[in-house]
Amino acid sequence: MFKKLVDNSALKSPWIYHINTGSCNGCDIELVAVLTPRYDAERFGFRLAGTPRHADIVVVSGPITSQSKERLIRTLAQVPEPKCVVSLGSCPRSGNVFKGSYSVEGPLEKYVHVDVSVAGCTPKPEAIMEGLYKAAQILKEKREAMKK
Amino acid sequence: MMFPFLKTAVTNAFTKPSTEKFPNPEDMGAPAYRGRIVFHADRCTDCGNCVKVCAPKAITRTEEPGEGGKYITRAFDLTSCTFCATCADFCEENSIELSQDYHMVATDPKDLIVSGVTFKKDIAGEITCDLDGCIYCGLCMRNCPQKIITVDRKTKTWEIDHSGCVKCGICIGKCPKKVLSFQ
């Protein structure tokens, strides 16, 4: 019974961890804007976690530079299953204007399966909210699949 | 005053919350917002300007032969786009449009590709200039997307390199004296 209570609570509080892999900071400030009272993602239980070990959803922004590649892999390995990966903006999916650069080792799909991609450069906070909401639904499905 | 915040507390109790509603699919961006690309394939002349000016190389062009012409598919990858609208600015026929729709969330990246198929007829003949009426203004030279026309006003010469011509017809439309034609 206690386990059921924990499971139900975890469904309503998908914590997010944000990793910047060489982003221009545009997507990052929009993600922070999502948590402000105007858009208020915290009413759905989304909360920025301080460490990847506490997170359910990983939000990746930036084109994955050579310097951040190792850190990205290490961070993703620390997130417990079931996890959901959200790519924020154009950069993690394709490299955007940085594609072809000697120091860019994207796209993100090379390292991990991307569950939700939010397009835009940068996406509007409303669009990011939609992406997070979709990620939470996928997370719920993954949890149910794990139980079986 | 004993309760300095009482007035604020009472007024705030009767005002609308500042938090925006969610989900709100009808909500669109600001009037000048550049969102999802809308491609009007029927207007496209296949001049190739959009592919050339795209900084992140988000536009791809594929060609398939058809009866009496060819089918040209132009795909805009929104997961690669910077939404700078340079392609829309350079499009002579205004076939590319950036709408206010910002709801671009997908689990499958294929949903974020906007594409359109244009049928381009095979045009017999090549661009020729009737030099009797030409005033050597150079508008055709300046507007040619392939930059294959050279006009010199001083020496009164009009030259074209036919090998690079894509037959978009922009020069015919720009000519003020209407002396250009496919012949």
C-alpha cells in the first residue's frame, strides 16, 4: 500500500533536470521562464531537480560540443529508469547553424533515444510546457510498462 | 494603519490570476512571430534561392521525373530551422510563409518536416533577349538567382550562360521592356 502511494505521488511530480550542452542560452532562459508564475509549470508538479539522480525528465539544450559530450553521457547514465529525454530547440536534434563544426558532436539521437522534441529557435514557453506535458504522459506509459 | 497589506490582499482576491491557461491550442504568437513554416508548393518556380540562403541547411530539394516535366519535393526540416525567415524574404513568388503557429512539439521528428511537391513542366527553348528593345538596365542580371546573366550598359552587351539556367522565369517577369522570352 505504501508503495502504491509512492507510485501515485511520483506520477504527479515529474522532476526535470536541465543540461546545457553548449547552448546559446536562449533555450535555457525560456525553460526558466516556464517555471515563473506566468506559465507556472510547477502547478503540474514539474520542478527543477538539483541532481540527475533525482530527475525523471532530462531536458537537453545545445548542439553537444566536444567538451560537454562526456558530461552529457555521464549525466544521462545517472538518471534512474524510467526516464524521458526532451530535446529543447533545434540544436540537439540537428546542430542548427553549428552543424558541421569540428567541435560539435551532435545530434543527440546518437547517444540516447529522444522521446519528445520541441522545435523552435527558441521555442515559446507555451511550447516547452506542451513538450513537458507530453513527456510526463510518456513517462506514465513507461512506468506502467515497467510494472508488467 | 494596522494592516498595511489589507488593501492589496482584498484587491488581489478579486483579480484574475496572472498565470496563463494551459492547454490553450487556439493561442497564437504575437503578430510578427515567426513559427511553423507554410509552403505553398503551387506558387514555387524552383529558382533555388531558399536552399542557397538557408544558414543551417534545413531545406532539401529532391527531384523525380514525371510525364512532361518533373516533380520537385522541397522539405523544410523544422528541427533544423532557425526561423530567421531569410528564405521567405528571398522567395520571389512568396511561396514560403512563416505562420504564427508555435505549437511544434512531436514525439516523431518526421512530424516536424514541412514539405510540398511542385510539378514543373519541361520548357522548350532557352531564355533569349530581343536586343532591339533592350535598354541594358541590368534588372535581369540583378534578380537572376543563378547569377548567369551579365549585362554591361557601357558596351551594350547582354550575355547568358545557358548551362546554369533553371528556367524559373524570374528575369522575364522583372524585365521592364518585356524583351525576354523562352525561344
